[in-house]
Amino acid sequence: MTLPVPLQHASPDPALDLHEAIASLKRERNAVVLAHYYQDSDIQDIADFLGDSLQLAQAAATTTADVLCFAGVHFMAETAKILNPQRIVVVPDLEAGCSLADGCPADRFAAWKANYPGSVVVSYINCTAEVKALSDYIVTSSNAEKIVRSIPEATQVLFAPDKNLGRYLEKKTGRSMVLWPGSCVVHETFSERKLIALKTRNADAEILAHPECEEPILRMADFIGSTTALLKYAVASSKRTFIVATEPGILHQMEKQAPGKTFLAAPPEGNCACNECPHMKRNTLEKVYLSLRDLTPRLEMSAELLERAKVPIQRMLALS
Ligand code: 13P
Ligand code: SF4
């Protein structure tokens, strides 16, 4: 199939029905849209695959589509490209990054790793392809505990780039690791003080938290897990009200899959919307349409980087 590669987007006709236009481009291009739970609800609703980081990587590894439009953040689309180098991977907005990936540049990571010869390097999937290429295992919040436990006890483990997830894993597995000092700008924003107040007003509510949250928030949680695990827990629980300490995009699926239950977003410390991921929220339905129409911006990497970064991701998929 030969596909055009225009250099820049021309604005769409304002009268265009974006839902219909996206559906027709998907057919024409043999394309699929993969979306993370932190996307706006209109993007979630047009997605062919919706999930957490692990599910989206698994979907990217198995799809037979010619074009993958990845509505998430850059490291997620990069992972899809690494698993599918022969397919076209486009993103709605190339600037949609991640504070964890940005805070762990490959040169500093390589220097850090060099201080611990003989260690096994486990990196959270929220990192660049260059950091993946320097890692032994990639993990997500769904499988990190299992993968860390699979590494022989006597081996020193380096864990990057999220110190909060790292600390949580240390507690769960009882083994200490060397942690890269990174954190997520969204998950470190939740206020313990306001969470206590919200819980006091909703005494029956269960608190659900993502392991990227800081320790005081995790200590208050009734359940800790990846976005998919939080969703499944909320659906299965006999409780009616939940306080959710992660990016509030997930509330859309919780409300859809557990109608009648009440979901409250855990509050940030300031009077801001800083519990919303500014990177995830760069994507819009219009940008999804434009990326499918123009097949740009595309993810491209050298063959050498693709090969090296694939090894630890495949180890993860094999263990998941
Ligand atoms: P999940 O693995 O739960 O999808 O989390 C991804 C993420 O970026 C959390 O901030
Ligand atoms: Fe990165 Fe945090 Fe946004 Fe997740 S929520 S993509 S970890 S900045």
C-alpha cells in the first residue's frame, strides 16, 4: 500500500463530522486507534483498543492494521513502533511527553547504571526508547511486582525512573533496589490533607490509588493498582462510592462500566487542574482525525535503536 506523507496539517472543514470522518479514514487506511484511559472521553469512545500501558503494548504487538494511531503519550507510541517497526505509527500530537520519561535522559541513565556493574536494570515503560535499550527488563504497573520477583534474590536491581512505584515495589517484594529519583507530575500532586477531608465526608468510600502516587496517599488506599486494575476493582466492589487517586480520565470508563456508582477524583493540593496529565490532554479528536488523514506526525527510529529497545520489552511481554 502506498500512502501519502504531507508535510503539515491543513485545518479540517469546521462542518466536518469528526466521528464519521475518523471512521471512514480507519476503513480507508486499514487503521486502528489505540487510546489510554487518561484520554478525553470523546477519544476513548472512538478507540479500537482502550487500555492501560500493558494492554496497549499487547494490542500493538498483535494488531494486523497497516496504521496505528496512538492516542496516549510519546513513550507509548514509541513502544508500539518498536513492536511493529514495519507499520506506520502516528500520534495526534508529537509534543505529548511524560514527566517520568523527560526526567531520565539516556546519558545520565547510562552514567548512573555504570556505577552498579553486575546489576539487573528494570525500567518502567514510562521512559524513552534509548533508556529501554539500556535496560534488561521493561515493566508496567500491571506486571512490575511479578517481574521483580522473577529476578534472583542475590542480584542487585536498579529501578528507574519512578521512585514512588519503586518504593511501592520494595514494600511489596521485601527487597531493596537502587531507585532513580524520578516522579510523575500528576501523581505527586494529590493532597493527603484534602484526601483525609474528602474521606471524612464520604466515610463509606473506598480509596483507589495508582502506585505512582506518593507514600502518604498509598498508605490511605484500600486498593492499589494499574489503571485497568483500578477499573476492574471498582466494577467488582460491593461499595458504591470511590475516591480515585490517578488521572481523572479513568473516571469515564468507571462511570460507563459501573453505572450508578459514584466516583470522586482525589483532589490536588492547589486550586488547579494539576491532577490532569497535561501531556495526555494535548490530544484532541481533531488531532486524531488530522493524524489519520495526513499520516503524520509519525514515529521513526533507527533500525539499531528499534532492535535494542525491543529486547527488554519482549522479555516483559513473555513474562506477562
Ligand atoms: P498504566 O500502566 O496504569 O496505564 O499507567 C500509565 C501511566 O502513565 C500512569 O501515569
Ligand atoms: Fe507521564 Fe504522569 Fe502523564 Fe502518566 S500521568 S503520562 S506518568 S506525566
